[in-house]
Amino acid sequence: MNPTTTAAVAESLNAVLAATDNASRANAESMLVALSQQQGYPECLADIAMNQNAPVHLRQSAGVNLKNYIDKHWSSRELGFVGPEPSVQAKAFVKAAVLAGLSDSQSRIRVLMAATATKIVNIEDLESWPELFTSLMSNLKSGSPDQIHGALRVISSFVDDISETQFSQIAPVLLPQVFEIFANKGFNPRVRSRAISVFRKFLETLHNVERLNPTVVKQYLEPQLLAWMQLIQQILAPMDMSNEQIIFKTEIFYTLEYLVTKFPAAMKPYFSESFQLVWRTATALYPIFKATIITTTDGVDAVEEVDTDGDVMGINSLLFNVFAILGVGAESKHMDGVFAGEGGSASAFIKELVEVGVSYAQISDGQIESWESDLNTFIQEEEETAPSFTMRYAVTMLFDQLTARHSARFIQSLLGAVMVLFANAKKAREQGDANWWRILESCIYCMCTSQEAIIEAVKSGKVSFDFDGFFGHVIQDCIKCAACPILQSRALVFTSIFSAFIPTEQMPQYINAMATSLTSNFALPCRIGAVRSLMKLAAKPEMVPHFSQSIGSILENVCAMIPSATEDLLLLLLESLLPLVKIDEVLVTKFEANLIPLLVSVWTRDPDDNLVNVCVMNVFTVLSKNKLMFEALQNRLLPPLCTSISDASLMANQPGVYGSALMLLGVLIRGSSAPLPAPYMTTVFPPLIQAMLHSEDNSILQEGQDCLQSIILKDMSAVVQWTDGTKNGLGYVLDVIARLLNPQSDQSSCLFLGSLVTSVIQKGGESVTPILPNLLTAIVHRLSTATYTQLIETLLLVFANLILQHGSPTIITFLSGMTTPEGNNGLELFLRMWSENYFECMGFYNVKLNAAALTRLMMESGNDERVQRVLVKGHLKPTSVIVTRSRSKNAPDQYEMIPFPAKAIMLILADYQQNRESAMKGDKGGVDELTGDTIDTEEDSGDWDDLEEQGFDDFGFGNGDWADNNDEAEETTDPELINKEVYDLNMTEYLGTFVKHYASNSRDTFNVIANQMLDNGEKKILASIMA
């Protein structure tokens, strides 16, 4: 190492640190880059970093540069390597310096050296640096807090990436030493916190190893768990809530939560006592939480800090873990006795737990400040579009867990707590407490989040609650409380959620109150609550008649808010229009002159805002279905839209605007009559075709496909008849499809191509028949190069539709006779892609179509040798090793290769199970806690017998009966493309019936699959079907 070079490096580092402008900083950094090419550069950085006489800021800069240097230059085997690679001697020098740095007196240097050591280990592997572990163990045993801190930093960084072999070697040696540090009261809580953090990291690795070797918990954890848990419980028992102890206990609760969630069996002997300590902690922390988080008027600052790993330590983090552990107890059957009282009613504990939970869920000053500074944050949290990791969120999670296992007991406790806390709020208000409203708002909020369980429990008679009195004496008073706009907002939303308990004759007055709350006289939180509540009510058919007196003023006030609204508020207002404009189709026409220009102005304000565009288009779609409104809508929009899409400069320079124009044209086309009015073919179709043939913009190509498909479905004969003297409209449509199917085209541009192709095939009839083989060949060729899941799905569904229309033998014969440009057989490619992407299919109808086509193929062609010869990926091959981050780079997953029919049965069984579980989600199952009644988890399966008596063709597939209209179909599938028999399928019954049919009709093949290829889980599903 050359002292001159070291001095030059130090000078350059100082120059970078001292630079006051970009030019001087860039000059100094270029000098460092030049020095990095010289021999001895990494040793210079290490020497400066370890120089106790150098300024800390210079040492820190050298350490950062050393870590970055190692990342790029340490090994030529690493991806992104930049030469030159340090010599063996240089690496040895750096490693020695790093090990020494782990004992440095400066915390910042220790942290840097720990990160550098981890970087080296990730590149070289632990085995190639044996001195590291020896040094770490020596530091741990030294008794020096500095040395222990440095060692624990390194260990916590690499322990989650060690192999199972390394784990078995390291854990028995390291964990006892880590325990000693944790147990030593002579160390400060930060060092002890780091020790239990390392213990948790070992638990994470142990959990991964347990999947392959279930005995490791008994071998490594259980012998030590008693000592750890006794010490943890000893530390947690005193309710010492000083700032230092809160930070220390945060790490302990992190670890305790991991233990109870990942190792429930091992923790069973300790859980009951731990649960009591957790509950005591929750109640002890509440006064501190109230004084430092909920309200900050007492001048007490909340304890919170961010450690060097970026983890937040403090009362909020601690409480999150406390409530997570309480949630584990709520879900555990072993703790049922704690939550159930005499006769199965709610115990005193669950009543107190719920009351404390509601208290913790109060809005904090921090939330109010956040909402006041950014109203969008308020809307996001109210709409639950962005998770807010506040205590309100933690309480909601706990209440969900209580609902899942103790529904009636929980609802009984919640409604009881609401009445107690309402009385407390009333008393506080009378005493002049300015924060009286917070606990009442929290009560209403918690009732809203548990709405389904409350409605079910009260309507079924399991729990009684005086809704009449609550609305009359609490909610109406809250709605009138102008001084508390957040409380007003919550009360309005509550009204819309629990409207079923409001007497019919009173409903108009509540809606009128909501309408009044929309005016500018009310604070924005209240107005937002009014919008949300009206939107919810308008979506309930039974509530629509009650809007007759107020709908005009509601629409007027909502529209008045739109021009100044932005972001989430704008989206909320637009979404509220969707149900509101449906209420009175006659009245809404009176707003046409203002409403349509308003929506257009919102649309043109920021054409690149996809969320706003979609909302605007959804409103236009609803308006286009109003026969009284459509002509005016079309007359206002069609002329400027035609001008826009005929503007080549607009397409080239403002593709976002052009694509949005196409999106709106699609709305008009779908709402128009058939046959299409002349302007659509004379002034829309020609520029649309030119845009599709020449534009490179994905949004234009995607929206253009939708427009073309809508024109074809609405009036295919007009497309065939249209001509420009060179070719007809169908010819140009096929040119567009050919362009999009070209393997060189951007995959993002043709994500919806399958629907367009299917529309052409369905509507083209004899006009398409001559070119159908070439079209399908092009689809297979595109499929062979496709990597985007959505593109693969849309192309596969073309063949799924054809299988249902024409039967699988024709399609199999066609595919088996073709070869892709890569030399693969068409049938092999199709079946492989289908099997690998089966569960990537999205959309209510498409999922059913996908399954129906697969079952059709298996019934008709499952025994076809051409199908049976195709091998596809089966189960993942088991491995005896843990795939760590470093190992996964060079060890891709390996699969068993199995015949396609076997894979198809596996897919169908998995699909059956998913549908069965989805069907059961609406019921809790088991026995109701209060009544003792058994809750049915499945519908009567007697209907299956009728289905089994039918032949496969009796389901009506292939009969060409395409539904003319289906208002329930999702918008991604045009109603004219929907096979009603497929759409109406009960998938659980249908798939179960198919399996029985196939087992009966293809007994030999099925027995081989069932006995030799299914795993235990699949065999259980099969047994449940065949039972």
C-alpha cells in the first residue's frame, strides 16, 4: 500500500465532502474514479476507514466507498463486475480491516464495517472466510458492548441466508452465546435488543428448514425455548413503560409474535402466560398512548426511533405486535375458554378486550393533521385504497379475527362497549372536554368495519341492539354536530351501511340530510361522508325510491364539487355519479347540457390520468345506456371525436389524448343502435384503421382494438360492405390483426387481441372461413414467442372458444399438423402453454370458459394418443436443500414431466377446490356460539345426481347459442361473445360432475392418473368428489 496513494484518496474524499457545487463535486468524484483503477485502492480506503486519528466523517466516507467498491469490483464471477479485481493480498488486507472495524469505538463505523462484511459474505460464501465466524464468536464473548454490537450486526445480516448445513453447525454454538447477551442486565437495552433480533433471524431460518426437516424444531428450538421464554416473561412482567423499556420491549414483542405464529405447537406450553402478559401490556400502555398519540396536548412526546436497519421502534410498533398476538389468541381453539363465558356467552375478558380495542381505535392528532394537510389521505383511508398502519388498522385486524371465531360473542361485546363508551362520551361532552367526540367516532367506525357480522347477528336474533334508539339519539345528533365534521362524516356513512334498520318512512329525511351536507356550508370531511353514503345507498335497489325528493339537488351539488376536485376526491365524485345518474333517467336528461361538458372538461384536463379516464368513461357508459340521453350524448360527442381521430398530428404528438378519444368512441359505438348510423363507417372507421396500421403507441393500439371489436359486434355486415376501392373493411381488419400478431410487435399493444379475433370469427361467418386456417396459424406462431401472461391468456381463449363451438377433435387435428417457426409442434405448444397458464385466466366469464373448454377437450379427446403423448410440467420436484438467495441464482425449479391428461385432471381438481372454498366463504361453518345451531357450509348436493344423469352434450356447448344480452356480464367480455350456458355454470357442481364422468368413461387412464400421479392433497380433493 502506497502512502502517497492513500493521501491522494483521502484528499479526493475530503474534496467530495467539501464540495459546495455540482461542478467541484463531479471533479472530485472523477479523481476518485481514476484512483480506483490503481493498485492498492481498496487497501487505501480500508486504511483510512480504520484510522482512529482521522475525522469521523472522512472515515465514514471511506467506509461507504469501500462497500460500494466491493459491490462492483470484488469478484469477476459476479453479475455487473467492473475491473480490476483486487489481488488475494488486497482482499486479505481488506478483510482484516473489516474484522477490526467491527470493534471500533464509533457506532457508525461498526455499522459500515458490518455491512461491508455482509457484502463480502454474500459474494464469497461463509465457508471461504473462516476467520469471520471465529472473530464474531470472539467478539460476542469479549464482554465489550462495542464488539458485541458489531458482531451482532453482521450475524443478523447473513443468518437468514445460511444453508441448512451451516445452520446445524452455527446454531448450537451461536445461540447460547446470543442468549447470554440477551440475559445480561449489564448490557444496555440496545445491545440486548440486537441479541433477540438475531434470535428471531435464526427462528426465520429454522422455519424454512422445518419445511424439509420437521425434527429441527425439536432438535434446536425446544431445548432452548424454556430458557428464552422464562427470560422473556420475566422481562415483560414488570409494567415498566419508560421510553427505554418501550423500545426494548418492541423487539421482544416482534420475536414473541413470530414464535406464536410460526411455532404454535412449540409455544403451546408458554402461550397462556404470555397471552396474559400481552394483555397486561396492552392495558398498561393505553394511558401513554392516549397522552402521546391520540392527543398531544399534555406535552408528552411519543417515544419512537428508527434503528440502523430502518425498523421503527416505539409505542406504535410495540402495540402492533401486541394486538397481533392478541389476534393469535382470538383464533386459537385452546383459548376459547378465555373468550367464552357461562353458557357460551361473551366472557368478561372479551368485553374488556373489545372496549380497550375501541379506545385504541380513536383518531389521533397526527391523523387529523395529515387529513387536514392532504384531503386525499383522508379519502384513501376511508375507502381503504391505501393501508394506514395506525392502531385503528391493528384494531380492525383483531376485530376481524374475533369475528371469525367468536362472531356472536364479539358482536355482543362490541355493541355493549358502544353503549358504555357512548355514555362516557356524553359525560365528557357535558364536562366540556373538547375531545369528547373521538371515542364516539371510534365506536361508530368499529361498528361500520364489523357491519356484516352485526347485521347478521341482529337480524337472526343472536344479538339484540336498539337501532331505533341509536339512530334517534346518537346518529342524528352526530349528523347535526357541525363542530365535529369527521364525526358527522362517520355518522352519515353509518346511516348508509345500516339503512336496513331505519324505518322506511324515515329514510327520505336521512337522504335529505345527506343531500344538505353536500353544500359548501359544510366542512369537506362531512361533504365527503355525504358523497360516500349517498353512493352506497344509491347502489341499493330498495333505497332508490327514497331519492325522489332529493336526487336533483344531489346531482347539482356533486357536479358543483367536481371542477375544483383533484386526485382521490375527483375519483370519489365520479364514482358516485355511477349509481346516482341511474336513479331517475328522465330527470338526469335535464342535466345533460351541464353534465356532459363537465365530464368532457375533466377528461381533457389530464388525458394521461388513466384512473380519471376510466371513471369518466364509466359514467359515459352508464349515460349511453339511457335511451332518453343517448342521442344528445352522441350529438355532442361524435363530431369532435371524429375530428380528433382524423388528426394525424394529434396521434403523433398527443397519443394519450388520441387514445382517450378512441376510448370514448368505444362507449358511443357500444351504446349505439344496430345497424350503426352512417357516420361510424364513413368518418370513424377509415381513420381508425389507419391509426391501427401505423401508430406505434400502445394505448392507441389497445383502445383501437376495443373500437374495432365494438364495430364488428354491432354491425359486421357494414364492415364487410365498406370499401375504399382497394379492399373491403374486413380485409383491413385482418391487416390490423396480422400486424398485431407479428412476433416483432410490442406485446403490450395486443393484450386484448384474442377478443377481437374471436369477434371476427363469430361474426364473420363464411367471409372468414377461407382465411381461418392462416389466422389460427398466425395465432399459434405469436403464442410461441409470447411472454406476457395477459397476451398468452387472450390467445389461448381464442382456441377455448373454438373448442366449445366446434369440438376439440377438429382443433387437435389442426394444431397437431402444424409446426412453429421454432420447430415445435403446434399441439404440444398449445397444450404446454395452456397447462402452465391455466390459472392466469382472469374475469368471471373467462375463468368459466377456460374450465369448460378444458373439460370438453378431456371428454372428447383425453384418450387421443396425440394428446396423451404431450408431456407438460407436473409437480415441482422435491429438493432436500433450502433455496437461499445466493443458491436460487443458479438453481431454477425442476418439475416432473407428465402426460397432459394427468395435468388437466390436476388443474380441474385444483379449480374445483378453489370454487368450493369460494362458495363456502359466506358461511362460518361449525356451531354457533350462542344458539348451538349447526351452520351449513355446503348447499345440498342432491342436485348432482340430476347432473350425472345428463350426457356431456346436454350442457348445451357447441350449439352456437350466443347470448344476445347479459347485463350481469363483466365489461371485459362483450355480452354478444358470452355463451349463456357457460356463464350460468355452477362451477363446483360442474367440475365435480365432470370428474365423475371422466372416471367412469376413461377408467383405465383415470386410474393411472389417480393412483400414480396425484399428490396427497389432490387425492383428498378427488376422494371428496367421488364420495
